[in-house]
Amino acid sequence: MRKTLLLPLILLLSISINAELHKMSDSGETLTLESESWSCVLDDETSLVWEVKSEKKGVQYALNTYTWFDGESGRDNGTFSKNCYWGKNCNTQSFIKDINKAEVCGFSDWRLPTREELNSIVDYYGENDLLIDEIFFPNTQMDSYWTSDSLSSNPKMAYETPFFYGGSMARDKTIDTFVRLVRSAD
């Protein structure tokens, strides 16, 4: 008797979790869950729009990494970036400028997420080792992604969110890591 009640409950919970996320086209239109091509994800619960990574080389390539730079602190030349398709200025500021120039999903106000925002898409209850809903966020790497938050006690370090165990940790801004941009849907 309990097993027959457990399965519908699990299905109901998984549907309600996914109901908060919506795929979006490159022009910013909301798509169906079955869509096989999308560039962004709208999260109704947080009113945030997230960039989706691509398996094709280019500005949204899933394997591109960046040093952290905001114009004042960090490393602007991306010397230690191993995977940046344009080969110079492989930093978060340059990446944000490129995404805004491309008007991904029709928007030009993309930015680095805060720790709280990035942790809002960590999925601790999924079935995979990668702690994100891969239905909506394909090509996510089993690694860390930069946040916009620097350590107040050490401005040479910024927080990142590892999608292999969640939470946040601090890393030197000169080291390259992955980036997923966000914008407010409001």
C-alpha cells in the first residue's frame, strides 16, 4: 500500500519542481518543455533568467573558462584561462560584455549571479552526480561557477558554487573557472 502512494507523490513533487522553470528561445520567447533547442531558462520562483551553455564553440561554449574581473579587482587579461574561444581578455567582465552585445534571448543586462542566486539552481535532489536540472541546464560542467560576491576579508578572492557538491567556496580571482550569467526577469 505504501509503495503505491509513494510513486505518485514522487511524480507530483518532480512535476512541481520543474513547473517553476521554462525554456526560452534566443529571441526570448517561452518554449514548451519538449523543445530541443533553447538559449535561456526562466525561473518563476526567483524571477531570474539564466543563460544556457552550448556544446558548440563560441561565446556560450560550455567549456569556456574565465578569470574573475569587475574592472577594479581580479585579473583582466585572463592569463590563466585555458578555454576561452577568443584567446585574450578571458575574464568575467569581457564575457558579460560579449553576451550583452549578442543580446542573448533578447536581453542586454546580463551579469554574474550572487552566491544566493547561483545556489538557487543547485539541485540536491536530482538523480545524477551533477547538482543541476540537466533537462533545463544541459552542458553544465562538473565543476565550479563564479559568483559576483568577493570576500570582504580578502578582495583578491571571490565565491564560486561547485555543482558537484553545492554550497559556496572561495577561490583566487586569478584562477579560471566557469561562468553562468543571469538577469532579472522583472
